[in-house]
Amino acid sequence: MNTIGYFEIQSSSPQREVDFYRNIFGWKYFREEHMPIEYYRIETNTINGGLLKRPANIPSPKQGTNAFVCSIEVDNFDEMSTRILKNGGQIALPKFAIQGRCWQGYFIDLDNNTFGIFEVDSNAK
């Protein structure tokens, strides 16, 4: 546990990136209709992920890395959230349910890097 278990790619044009990565790597994509944003699940041969509509402007060139966001699978979302906050982290997006799959949330570390945590729970609603 406490290992990277999911990655996400943000895109200003999600369908464009779905086609790009599908054509290059053969990844399978499934549109999630119950999400509050345009979101596609990604299935690969190993770690799975998602592709979502970018919630902010694309960073300008030379502003630093424009990268994938990784989520760490944890045993207990609430306990880990408390630990993150006690160590100076901040909430980027509060805990929410990915229906029938897990509880997910996003945080910001001390250098403003975003990362996610999730607790698997098939009863999440």
C-alpha cells in the first residue's frame, strides 16, 4: 500500500489526447458519464489512469514541468488526508466518490506539486 496506483493526464482537448495515446501505446479509453467533468478511464497493461479536461490554463513554456498527476492508493483516505495536512500539505480538491470504485482527492505539497490519494471502496457514492 501507499504506492502509486493511478495516473492522470490533463488536456485542453481530451479527445485529441485520447486519440494520441491510443494511437501510440494502444491504451483503451472509457468515458465516465457520472463524473462532474469530462473524464476518460485509461486501461494499460500495467498501471491504469485517467484523462480529464484541464481545469486551468496550460502552463506557459519555461514555467516548469507540465506533467501527469499520480495518485497513491491508501488504506484510509481520511487518516492520510489528516497526515498530509499536519505536514503542511494543502487540499487542492476535497474528497469525492468515483461511483462504485473509490474515494479520491487531490493535495498540494510544499512546493506546489499536485498529487492524489484514493481509497478503494466499491460502495463509494
